[in-house]
Amino acid sequence: MKNKKLAAVILAAGRGTRMKSKRSKILHPLAGVPMGAYPIQLARELGADPVALVIGHDPENVRDTFAEANVQFTLQAEQLGTGHALLCAENLLRDFKGSLLLLCGDVPLLCADTLERLCDQHFSQKAAMTLLTVNLPDPKGYGRIIRQGEDVIRIVEDKDASSEEKTITEINTGIYLFEAPLIFELLGQLGNNNSQGEYYLTDTIELAREKGLKVSALATDHPEEVQGINDRVHLAQAEAVLRRRINEKLMRNGVSLVDPSATYIDADVEVGEDTLIYPGAVISGATRIGCDCIIEAGSIICGCHIADKVHIKAGSVLTDSEVGKNSQVGPMAHLRPGTILRGDNKIGNFVETKKADIGEHSKASHLTYLGDTEIGKDVNIGCGTITCNYDGVNKHKTIIEDHVFVGSDTQFVAPVVIGRNSLVGAGSTITRDVPPDALAISRTEQKNIEGWRLRKKKKSD
């Protein structure tokens, strides 16, 4: 690919009616990424520039989704066939001279190695166009590749194939490498005299042959790579392939997965060496997990940064949060967006946090809600503590300074500041600031009424 000019066009205009969806097909997620992102990423990996996306159905949402992908958009307002779709990109590539890679937005499993082989063959044979093909045990319904020696003569559709041609197992995948601007000259000569009234890209093969140009084909050994996504069954099948690839890559890079088939990790997730992940974990978004971590069964982690030597216990849910090194979370804890654990923290069972910045060595071991709060170092939060952050109109902040001990069943009615090294007695409702080094206690005086229980029982009888 060195010193070769390469552009890419990705066909993504179809509605995909079999998906039974209002959305464009290429917007459906695969391993946490829109389907159309995969061919875009592949084109970039091969060094293609520019990259054009031919869009049609749901164009505004497609543009918004890929606005930061550094691609150019062109609209195919009418669906008049594959030849017409590529011709829609001519204006974007009018000044381009080089090789043009044609990809499909609904073929997300292609690998760079396969396309590099396609390019190598195209350049070495000095072909005008090179097709990517595949051999299928049951090619029924697909266009067959008709060869003369190594050269491709034409593609015959299944319904038009003779009995002998139907025995051919090599079929067209819809992935091509062309020379430009030649391909646009050939597209301009296409007719639509067929039952569909469409302009077929495959007809350019015979037009190229008439000019004495070479048409080549490379058969891939991996049929799953060229599987198109036509419905949600295909979508699930592709998801399984992608997740298998993701998990295999992680394991080869030093991550232990107890049961890869039951571990769900998105494409953008990064995991460090010697981290152990148990079955049922779902890790998504741009999550970053450090080294030597343990992620237990049923953990759900989305968009989080998790440092080294963190233990996420079973059933915990973490979203858009940061977890510092040597921390423990769970089991059954819930870290909501904006939570920051500074390190060496313990967030125990049934503790919920939201916009909580919690200092080093501080802990809340169980049954606690900490929302809109700033907590210093070496703070102990007792069981049943609540920061009462919402007054029905506005959210207010609780600040708890270093070395504070909070007794069980405490309510902090925000806004309130708890001074460093103070102690809050169990069962207190704190409505005013607490100075440093103080004891804060807010309880009614206990009264014991002797014999009350017996009298109550006798009256009931």
C-alpha cells in the first residue's frame, strides 16, 4: 500500500427493510459501536483518504452519528442500484486519481489483512478492477463469478445462470477495488434495461473487458468476514463474531476471562494485564480498566476509568465513574455518573453514589446513599447514612472533611459542611455545619415506660 493513493466509498443508503426499524441500518450498534463505524475504521486503517459515505435513508441521523468520523457525505436520494450509488460519489472524487476501494456499510466483519491482500493482487496484476469473492457450499441466490483462467469475464445472477453455471460456488461479495477516474467513465456508460430498472455495478466488468482491461478477483478464505447484515438475526450473529474477536485479543494481551462466551466487552474497552473477569460481566463504552483488577460475575460497567488493583464485586453497576487504585466496590453497589473514588476506598453492598468525590482511604461499607457530596480522606461513613441533597427544586452539596467518623443512620440535610476530625453520633439528623474536632449529635431524649408492653397486651386480650 506504500506510495499508493487510495480513496474509499462506503455504500450506506439502503433502508434495510428486513431490520424492521425506523433507523438506518448502519446506525444499529454492534459491540457498542454503530455498524457503519466498522467500514469507516477499516478504510482509515488502510490509509484511505478521502473516505465518502453514500447515504439515503435517515440521512440527518447518519450525518450526526458520523459527524466526527472525518468522512464526506453524499446523498443517494433515489435507490437506483449499486452502480448509481457509486456514481453519486463522483462529485466528491472528481479530482481523485488513484485506486478506489468500495465497501458496504452493512458488512462490518471485514479484516484489514483481507483487504491488504486484495490491494496487493490488484496492484501486482495491474488490474482495472479487482473483486473480493468467496466460495460458499450453498451459493443459491448469489451472483456467480465466471472466470477465464484467472481473469473474471462476468458475473451471472442466480436466476439467469445455466445449470452448469449454478454449480459454481464462487460468488460476488460486493467489495471492489477500482482505478479512478476510469470507474466513473464506465459507470457513465451503464444502462438500466433490466427487470428492476436499476444500474448494476456488476455490468462494469463487461464494459472494462470490452476496453481490453484486466478484471481480477481474490477469493477470501473467511466467509464470515463478508456476511452482510440484513436482519436482526444477522445482527446477533455478527455481534457474536465481534465479541469473540474482542475477547480473544484481550486474552492474548494478558487478560483472563473465566468464560469468554459469557463475557460481554465492547469494542472501545481497554483492559490491562493480569486482570481477571468473571462470566456475566458487561463492560461497555470507553471504559478503561487497569492491571491486576478483579471484575466479578454480573458486574455492569459503562464509560468508567478503573485504576490498577481494583476489585469490583458481584452485581455492582458503575456508570461514568472513576475508581482509584486498590479500591473495592460492592457487592451490589451502584456508582452513578460523576462518582470519583480517589483510591484505597471501600464502597460496600447496597451503597449508591452520585456526583460523589470520595477521598483516599475513605469508606462506606453498606446501605448508604451519597449524592452531590465531597468527602475527604480517612472518612468512615456508617451504615444507613443518607445525604439529603434534593429539596424538591434544587440539588445541594454535602462536604465532609478529612478524618470524620459518621455513625450509622445519619442524615445530612444539605447544604452542610462537616469539619475535619469530627464525629457524628449514630441516628443524627444534621441540619447545620459541624465545626472541626466536634461531636455532633441530634436525638430526642430516650424515654423508658416500664410495664407498657404488658398493659398493652392485657388491654388487647
